[in-house]
Amino acid sequence: MRKLTTLVVLVLLPLSAAMGGDWPSFRGPYGNGFASDSKAPIVWSAEQNILWKTALPRPGNGGPIVSAGRVFVTSAQDEHGRQRSLFCLDAKSGNVLWVRTVEIDEEMPTHETNPYCGSTPVCDGQRVFVWHGSAGLYCYDLQGKKLWVRDLGEFRHMWGYGTSPILYEDSVILHSGPGKRIVLTAVNSATGERIWEQEEPVSGDGEQRDDESPHGSWSTPSMVRVGDQHQLIVVMPTRVNAYHPSTGELIWWCSGLRHKRGDLAYSSAIVSEKLCFVTGGYKGPSMAIRLGGAGDLSESEHLLWRQEENPQSIGTGVIVDGVIYRPNAGPGTIDCIDSETGDILWSDRAVGGNHWSSMVSVGGLLYATNQDGTTSVFRPNKQQFESVAVNTLGEPTNATPAIAGEHIFIRTNQHLVCIGD
């Protein structure tokens, strides 16, 4: 396991603004669910190994990030989402250092399972960036001074928003949507000025395609190095796209996510140096695409396999030694999948409950948190599900945990919790 983790770090390290022990973005310092720490707590409960617990005003699906001794997390201040805030807390004590709130003049639609402020911030160690949907993309320094704001337009969808910004070199990249306009944008991290923009074609009115089936993508981009080239991979409603992160130029695309129940994507692409694995939303198709191609790969040999129907996929899994571990949101199982063939090696109910948060990995172990706030710690093993520990906080959550400084930070519907031995 240690060998594989090192390989992943070497492949993805140039993309990250991570410092030792930080978790500066959605799915960690490398954007793949792996922590830079070598260990983290394995056992905890609502009373055991809780270092601090800080109340948050509203539930939210956006996860915490950790950088420069601070924890950042978003939360709406009111039930209508008109006041959207970025909280900065001290990582050691949980004390709130500052809060920055923006206001939007109307109540935007969303779904009850997707409260406002479902986006995870990102930090480069000097600045923190947060997307508040139609309220804009904001940049603050670590003391909370607003440096710039970028108005990207209105994003209106019956199920709300939920993608998260990522960093690449001197740019902030955001897949914004869903709605009538789906845009992949890169802006200068120091000034907010636009570097490039790519718009994805939208079917129907942005919420539903022409046959009234749902349409939209809430997938955060993934980054991977293919040879000497970085590629930005985004799961769109009907296809998977790969872009040059410096220019926005489309490198390749692969159709196949459209299915009879809708055009939907929730989870992010799971990438290694060799392939890209995706699962469509609402029990949509899963596909594996071998990297290294160009242009339309939909009917090419680069499409290794496609499975038409799968469990509901919202949280994103990880890949270890060519094996994919996927958390499912209905039924609430964990799947072990051979990435080369698509074969399900095993599927286990684990602790039960549906998984909306993404899987994380530290110290050779995998952590999968379900909506009940119970985290299953297990060992990657393609032969069988190998449980190590089951930990229950007793508070529901849809957010992805952060691992930093040998601590685990979990955002529940009521609190931000720090777990440590």
C-alpha cells in the first residue's frame, strides 16, 4: 500500500498547493482521497477521542478543508440560503477565528437533501477560495480580508449546486452549474481575472432534458498526469471530458453516461496514471477509459468497458493497486471493482446506511462515512471486505471528512468535529 500511495503522490504532486499535513481541497491534497499524513485515528465515538466540537448554524454537504493551522467550512446562516458564509476555525481549539458572509437577494431552488453551501473551499496556503453558487466565487486572505470576487452568472436548478473549486498552478478552476449554462472556468488566483472558459452543451432547460428526465452534473473536476501532460477530467451530464488545465482546450471526450432515467453525474472521476473510472448518477452507467487518447473515444479501444446499470453513486471512491473501492448511496454498499474488466469482486453492506461522502485513505486504510455519521474503517483487500473498526458519531452527515495533522475533521449536520487519539 505504501508503494502505491507514493506513486499517486508523485503523479499528482505538481498540481497541489498542499503543505505537510494539510487537506487543502475537496478529496485532499492530491484530489484523489489520499491524505499526506501517515496515520490518523482508527477508533472513536460520540464521546471517545473527540478533541473539540464546534456548532454550525445550518446543515451542509460541503466538507471541511485544513490549511496553515486553520479549518475552513461553508454554511448558510438561514434556512432560505440568502446568507452564505465561510467559517475559519483554529484547527487546534475549534475556536471560530472569523466568518465572512455574502448575501443573495432571492431564495434559489434546491433539494432538501442538498442544503445551501454544498461546496467545499480550496486553499493555497495564503488565500482561500469559496464558491457560493449564483452569489459568486470569492477569494479571502487567511485573516478574512476579501481580495476579489468573480460573478459567474446565475446557476438555477431544482436540486441546487454542489461542485467545488480546485487549484492548478496560478489558477482556480471551477465546474459551475448545473442549470441552463454549464461552464468550466479558470481564473487567476491572485486577481480573479478569467484565463479561459469552456461551455458544455445543455439538453432541454438545464433541469430536464426534452423527455422531462432530469439533467445536470454536480461533479468536481479531477486532475491527473498522463505522460508529460496534465489533464483536467470532468464528468458532465452525458459524457466525460478531458481538458488542458492551462488553456481549456478539449483533449478527449467519451460519451455513454446518458441513460433512460436521465443525464446525471454526482461523483467525480476516479483516476490513476493509466485510466479514468466514472459512474453516472441515478443508477447510471459506469465506464473505464484508458488514458492517453485524443478526440472522440466513445467507440475507440480506449473505452475498456461499460456497465449499463449501477447503484446510486454520489460520493467518490478510491483506486488501490488497480482495484476501485466505491461507496454507494442506494443500496448502501461498498463495491470492490476490477478496474480493467468492471467485474464486481465483492460487494458488502459493511455498516449499512447510504454513502454521500467520498471515501478517504490514510495509513493504508480506507474510511467510508455513511449518512448516519458512522465511519467504516477497512483494509483494501480485493478478496473480501476486511473490517478494521466501526465508529459512530451519532450525527448525520453528507460531507467528506478531512485528514490533517493526524486528526480527522468531520462536518455533521450540526457541528464541525475534530477527532484525535
